[in-house]
Amino acid sequence: MQIAEAARREGRVLVTLDLNFGTIREYPPQDYRGFIVLRVIDQSRRHVLHVMERVLGVLDRVLRDGHLWVVSESGIRVRPGHPTEPG
């Protein structure tokens, strides 16, 4: 996907409502700076900003390159990417 490639090229963390970016086989977190996938029921601007405020409160302390964050109303899960093993 062009958005993922642009984020990789520019060294950016991608914040998205698109759940497909949570598919680690298609978008291995270790190949990117990181993904924050917002898995929220209410996708109104007000609610998304409220959820992102919670994320920003912990982002500085735990952000590591190559991680997948899945954020919902009930919490935040952080899944590290795994380096590919030499084949």
C-alpha cells in the first residue's frame, strides 16, 4: 500500500483506523517505524481525539521502533516486531 511505503520511506509511525495494518504478515512491524491501529467503535473526531490523548500519555515512555500498537476503548496492546531470521 502506498501509505505504508511512504511511512517507511519517511521513517514515520502510521496512525490509522484501517484494521488491515494490524495484519503482521502483510505489514511486519519490524519493517516499519511502527503502526498505531485505532480499533474503536465510535470513529467520530471527538472520540478519536479522546483515545489519542490516552495514547500520547504513554507514547513517550514506551514507543519503540518496529512495534504494532492496537488501541481500543478498553486499552492499549503493544506487539513488538520480530527480526527476520537469516534464511
